[in-house]
Amino acid sequence: MACPGRRTIPPPHRTNTVKIKLDENLLSDLKTLLQSAGYEVTDVHEENLSGEADPHVLQAAKQEGRLLMTFDTDFADIRQYP
């Protein structure tokens, strides 16, 4: 029961605002799984970035404000990708 004169605050709603771009070396099932969990997911295939150089793929993810998920070990080189 609400108290007279007191404002009730609705419970916080959980929203997944993380935007993700999947590299070409990840399974398409992962995209479906992440989307069903509420994440906004794109992949390099739908954006015609398949086969593009790593810096180009990373730049596209940055411009869109997306986390890039990949198994590409080239991205582990912190000298090239700080």
C-alpha cells in the first residue's frame, strides 16, 4: 500500500545497451543468442566487411560505438591495437 503524499519509484529496468559487431570467424548462432538476450548485434557479413583488413573492421566497429568480438589473434597485439 502506498503512503499518502509519498512518491513511489518504479523498480529499475534492466536493459542491455551494449552494441556488438561480430567478426567473420564467429558462428552466426552467436548472433542469434546475443540478440535473444537483448543485445544489438551486427556482423561483418551483413555489412560487406568480410575479408576486409583488420584496421578497417575495427574502425567500422568504433564508428558505430560497438564492441568487436573476434577470435582473430592479430587484435591481441597491443602495439598495433592499443
